[in-house]
Amino acid sequence: LNFWAGQCPPCRAEMPAFQRISQEFADEVVLFGLDVGPFTGLGSNQDAQDLLRQLGVTYPAGYALDRDPVAQNGVTTMPTTIFITADGKTFRKRTGLLQESEMRRLVEDLIQASS
């Protein structure tokens, strides 16, 4: 679960790697991007839609209707990514820009933890 915003430079920077990893592990994990820009001061839902289109993002993405997801998940830094096991438990939480190599390692660890 990746919390991001349309006007967040680190979010923009990591999205192409998220796209590649989402395609690579499509049979094993679901990556979901949740735009929280209006609740973090980092853009509108339109900014988010424009960014998804510009980057060719095809993994599932949506937008928060209110601040609840931000508050419930303790999101204080953009981007924030929460890795959730198949049984719904938080496995890892990372804040800030994730490099592709770290993302890949975390996804592989998540798959193993969910087995």
C-alpha cells in the first residue's frame, strides 16, 4: 500500500520502479497506490491522475476520500509504503523514497513471510 501525492517529487521518482515491480510480481503481490495529496498539501486528485497518465502507471490506484487513511496508518512522510502480508498484518513500513533494489528485497521478503 503506497501513499503518494501528485506533487510529491520522491513519489514521482519511485513510481516507475513500482510499475516494474508490480509487473514482475503480478502473480504474487498486489501493489495499490493511494493518492492522499489533498490531505498532505501536495496536490489535487487531478494532479494525481495527470501523474499516473504521464508515467504510464497501470497498477491499481485510487484516492482517499478523507484524512482517515492518513491518520489510521500514521502517514507523516511522503511517500509512505506499507507492506501487508496475505493475512492482513503489517509486515514493514517504509517512509520516504524507496530505491528499486530495496523495494524488490522487501517484496521478496513479504512473499516469503506470506507463505
